[in-house]
Amino acid sequence: MSTAEQTLLLLKTRGPQTAQALAEVLHLTSMGVRRQLEAAEEKGLVSYADRPGKVGRPVRLWQLTDLGHARFPDRHAALTVDLIGQVRALFGDAAIDRLIDARESASEAAYRAAIDPAAPLPQRAATLALLREAEGYMAETESAADGSVLLVENHCPICAAARSCQNFCRSELDVFRRVLGPGVQVERVEHQLAGARRCAYRIVPVD
């Protein structure tokens, strides 16, 4: 992967970053990273915003534009949306619901086969993240001191389908709740379709 691609990937997975922060991860000079960012800006892939810094000097934060996000494509987006539209037109919304239910059942079966229900919550969540990562969601988990876990999905490979039919998102949340077990509460706290950079789910153990 080229340095330019690594830079875009970091902005995708970490959100807005300074050139210095990117340089530290990439083991490059700030000047070298700024050149990469300026080249990406010329292509319309990134933009920046200056924010007040701690000592009065502005801090420049770089972020992906819509064109930059499009470098991480929605799988077969146009075809998927077209097929959803045709199924809806020919057979009605009930047929779409049946398709989503079938996908939900298949996903749940696959996740249950991989997730050990007796494992600690962080391990169950991490296994789910690995499964979602393999499906293209750029997923990872973050454990908190209170025992909760944040499941983060930095990319949605079915975003176009989800925009066309938001029951896809509802279905995925329902699956997460079931496969992680009755002793947890799962809440979506960030949602790409609501304008967030990513989707994130807070997973909390309950008595």
C-alpha cells in the first residue's frame, strides 16, 4: 500500500487528524505528510478545517471528503439499489422484508457458529468485530474501564442498500443483540445514515 493510500486509510479509520499525528503513525516527517495531503486535496479527496489550539495557534485537521470516502466503495452499490427498487416495484415492501429476514437468519447463524457464548464479553465482541471486518466493515473494538465495549465500524460496504432500505440497519442491530447474548445491552451510538463518520455500538453487560 502506498503512502498516499495509507494516509487516506488512516483518515477513514481515525477521523480528522493533524499532519503531525499522521506523520507519527506513518513514521514520516510532517512536511512529507503535508505534501501527501496537499496532493490529495488537489484531487478532491481531502479537505481541512482550522480549529483553535491550546495556546492560541490554530490546529489544522484533515478529513476525507465525500469523494475520499468513495475510495472505500459500497459493494455493487448501483446494482444493489436497482435490484431493491425492482423487487419493491414487482412484489412490494413485504418481499424486501423477507429478503432482509433471510439475510438476518444467515448472518446470525454464521455469527453464532463463531462466537463462544461462554466467553467474556470483550472476547465475544472482538470475535464479532473480526467477522464484520471480513465482511468489509473495517470493524474494531474498544474496551472501557466500566466493562463496556465499543464496537466500531469505520466503513459500511452496504451503505447504498441501507440508504434505500433502513431495515438493513435495524436487522443488523437485532442480530448483534441476539448473538452477544441475553446478558448484554447493545445500543447504536453513532450512525452513518444520521451523518456520523462511522457506525458505533456500545455493548454493556447487564445483570
